[in-house]
Amino acid sequence: MDDESRKHLRQCWGCDCDGESHKLGVRPVGATRATVEKIADGIEKLTGYRPPTCPWRAMWDPLVGPIIDIARMGEEVPGAPALRDDDPQILWDAVNVYLRAKRSVLRSDEAEEIKRLQAQRKKT
Ligand SMILES: [Zn+2]
């Protein structure tokens, strides 16, 4: 993808991740915008949250990386105290949001895989 295509994609998301594409002030219409809306619809349907910018922009939030690390630690090391009772509520809330979204995506992926396998069986 060339620089102009990336800039157009950022404009369609209304994203400021390159520091300038959002300055257009309006989001372009067309095929790329329609694709962006479908992706945002899918993310909202799966997670309950519609991304206000491109999904990668969320990684700029100083909480996101540590929350993913905390959630992974809790999943990968059974019994490990990823959060303590006296940790700030925002950390508990953020980990819960992340884990709910992750479970929803995994369930959706499993359902799609089952559909794919059933369709494959019908062909044979
Ligand atoms: Zn972006």
C-alpha cells in the first residue's frame, strides 16, 4: 500500500494516527469508506465498542498495552495474581472489557470454523 492509499484509509477512518489525515475534517465516501464502516460494524458487533478511529490507534492509549499484558498473565499463569484487590477500578474494568471482547472474538472464530467445516463436509 502506498502513502496516498494509507492516507486515504486514515481519512476514511477519521483517524489522526499520522498526525494530519484527520485534518480534512470530513470522511471521504466511496468503496474504502464502505469497507471501513463494515470493519467498524464487525468490531462493534463482536466487542460492543465501535472504534472511533482506526483500531490500531487504540494501541497509543497508555493503558492498552499493560492491560493486554495483565490479561495474558492472568490467562497464561493459572493462579497468578494479575490484579490485586486494591488495584484501581479502571484496571479491573479495562481487563474485563479486554477479556469479554477476546472471548467474543474467539466464539465468533469458532462458529465460523464450524460453518466452514460443515460446508466442506457437504461438498464431499
Ligand atoms: Zn489510525
